Amino acid sequence: LPHPKKKNLVRINLIIMAMSCFLCPSCLSWCFLGQSNMDPVALKDVNRVVLDTNNAGTECVILNSGLRLCGTGASLANAPLVQNKSYFEVKVRAGGTWGVGLATPSTDLDDVPLGKDAQSWVLTSDGTIAHNGTVVTQLSDKPLEGNVIGVSYDHVALNFFVNGRATNCPVHGIRGKVLPVVYVDDEAILDVAFSEFTFPPPDGFDSIMFERGIL
């Protein structure tokens, strides 16, 4: 029989999904596109990098086995970036307000858009790279629905890519424990890839590994 805690987690997630779809009926078909597993991810059963249901905004909906974010709010991944060179991708499945980047565990995952505090560094749907309430860089072109955003980090610089092309706008000065983060609002839907990438990572970069896998 399912563990009672897991059953409660399923009920809570289904309630959130129902509320989100009631408030945003147009999101319904997109949110469940390709959905075969409706259960939220239980991290104790996961040995791969996914979005962390225990570190997500209260109005977030995490689907597709932990790789799709809809609703409103942000979610961290379940693995910090501890290896020398790591990379992940995010596809903009449906446009709206969204952001992709890195954050510390201290960032407020309910207060979107991120990039307003000292704990998050994100590329936003407006085409800005934001941190601590400041626009670090404004891209010449905004990322569009259907685009794939690549993110690389080597503990020296955070870099973003759009459809495999470097934005050449590195972000420096990131310190401490950071994790991949994505956020959505205004009907945006993001699909995250922590492996099997659409575009090849930069030379020397690879998918995120758990710390125990690096030892």
C-alpha cells in the first residue's frame, strides 16, 4: 500500500493542479501534454536530478516526473552544483513570465520573478539577466516560446545559451551553495532537461551529478 505521507502529497499536488487549471483553463492542455505519470516526485524514490517538490513555491505544479513546472512560483532542483563544470537546459513550452538560472536555498520561491534578491541569478522572459534587483545584462533579443535555454556554471562564471548559441553575457561573483532554479507565472510552462540535451553542452561541461557520484 502507498505510504500515508505519499498519499497526502499526491492529494495536495492534485488540489494545486485543479486550482491552477481552474484559474487558468488555457493552461490545462499544455500542462498535461505528454503526461503519463500524474504523481508528484517523491525524492526518496529518485536517484536522478529533478525539480524538488520539497523546495518549490506553494502554488507551483511540478509534473512530468519532476521535469515540468507550471502554476506560479519557483522550484529548485534536488542537487546543488558541486562538480567543476555543470550544464542543464530549459525549454519554454508555453510563454508568459518565467526565469531560469541559479539560486541559493535561501531564496524566496514564492516571490517571483526571481532576481530581485541577493540569492538568485536568472535569465528572464524579458531578456534580462537579473540579480539583487539589478539588470546585469539586457539581451538584444528576448527568448521566445519554443526556445531552449542552456545554463552552464563552472564556479567562476554563469553563462546562458539560447538554442545552442552563447549569449556571451557571463555572470561572475556567485559564491556558496547554489542550485538550478526555474520560475513561472502568467501561464508560462517550462520543461527542464538535466540530461539528454537538445543542444550539446560547451566543451568540458556535463550533466549535473549528485555529490556522492563525484567522489
